[in-house]
Amino acid sequence: MVKLLFTGASGFLGSNLKPLLRNEYEVKTLGLMDGDDYKVNIANSVPDIDIHFDVVLHAAGKAHMVPKSEEEKKLFFDINYQGTVNLCKALEKSGLPKAFVFISTVAVYGLETGENITEDHPLNGDTPYALSKIRAEEFLADWCAQNNVTLAIIRPSLIAGPNPPGNLGAMIKGIKTGAYLSIAGGKARKSVLMVQDIARLLPALIDKGGIYNVCDDSQPTFRELELLIAKQLGKRPPISIPYRLAKSIALVGDLLGKRAPINSLKLSKIIESLTFSNEKAKRELGWQPINVINHFKIK
């Protein structure tokens, strides 16, 4: 059986992917939890890996936080970039894998709006999160080329699955508690990927490598997601308020900080469509994504 090292497997991705991966691979995990096979912080240590792995699925990383200090900004580079470098140093000692699969992000494009963005778009991301992922991608491109390792990079946006983190998780929490407001009819569209699709993509990624945006075909609107979540929670659909009222609430939220259900940054992401093309992944990997609206379950 193919030996696979899965980093960052203790969170949302791991809880959903490990059962699927273990049907096809001999999986060992590397992370910060006691249950990981290799418990190590790769941000500041080169792990001692004692097995030669055929495949590495590198999902460990820092996201879902707006840094408020230089120290917090540095954490993104320590974890996302230096952690990748340290992992590769360990692999040079334990034996080079056949393939390295890196979970990056559409944030590398640096876009707040746009439709059907392709992989050819310049990497203009300028946040610490985006810049650290760009540096990790660039390092891996050089390292894998030098060591004859097949490199696959996937760039998901929202990832849907049971108990998701980030903006989707915040939407679920808000609708559950009644603190969520739909804005201007929720017409904006977003690209979303079912978490199971990462496991479904893995064999082709290992075989062919490449850089791919990954999302489903439906590109659901906020309203479609809101109605789906409300139905599963047994809640009434969120009330939709006009944009001008939402803007006023967001300005107050800017002053309240973390306590606010919405601020100007969140508002801009809610009212503007941002979608990505999955045509390259479908064409080159022979992949047909799972439809999010038909299959997303919040638990």
C-alpha cells in the first residue's frame, strides 16, 4: 500500500479526509496533537521522520485570522513558509517522496471580486496569509524540480464539509444563533469545494502534478447557502437587509472589533462575487466535482 504523510491532519481537513484516505493509503500524520504519529511544530523544528513516504499531503498551515501585530504577521511565514521548508529538509533525510501535494489557497491571486478566475492570473496577494502561501509555492516548485518530485498545488477557496472553519463556519454559527443578516438578497456568488473532493482528486494529482483551482460547478450564491443551512438547522431563512443599512452596521462593527457580527471587510466579501474556474482540473485530471448545494451537510 502507498505510504502517505498527512500534515495538519488534526483539524477540519483531517477529520473529514483521514477516513477516506485510509481506505487507499497507509497514512501517518504530522502535527501538533498527541494523536499525531509525528508530534512536532514544523514552524520551528525540522521533524525527525523515520519512514520513507511515497506521497506527502501538506495541509498544515495558518489561516482564518487577521493579524493585528508584526508578531502575528510573522506567524504566517513561520508556519506556512518556514514550516514547508523544514518539512522538505526532513524528507531529504528520510527519503524523497514520489509526489508532494500542497494545499494552497485562491488568496494568492489577491482578488476581492471577479468571475471564473484561472490559474494564469498573476499572484498579486499581499496579505501575510497570501504572501506566505506564495513563498511556499515558489519554494516547492524549485525544490520538487531539483529533486525530481512530482508537485501538485491545489487552490481551493471556501471548503464545505461538516463543522467547517472560516467564513462558512461563521455563517452557520450566525444563522444558528439568529445573529446572521442576509445582505441585499445574498446575490453574490462564491466558489466552494466539498472537502471529500480533495481525497477524490489525490490519485490524479499524484500521477500528473500541476497547479489547479478546485471548486464545484455551481458557484452558489450566498442566499442559496443561507437557505440550505437554515433548512438543516430548522431555522427560518435569515432576514435580508438593504446594503445601506448593512454598511451602517458594518461601520459600527469596525469599532467593536471581534464582538461585531459584521464589519466593512466582511461586508465587502458578502456583496461581491468572487469565483474561480475549475476547467483546468476537470480537463487535465478527468475530475467531476461534487455539487455543493446537493451534498453539503453541516454536521
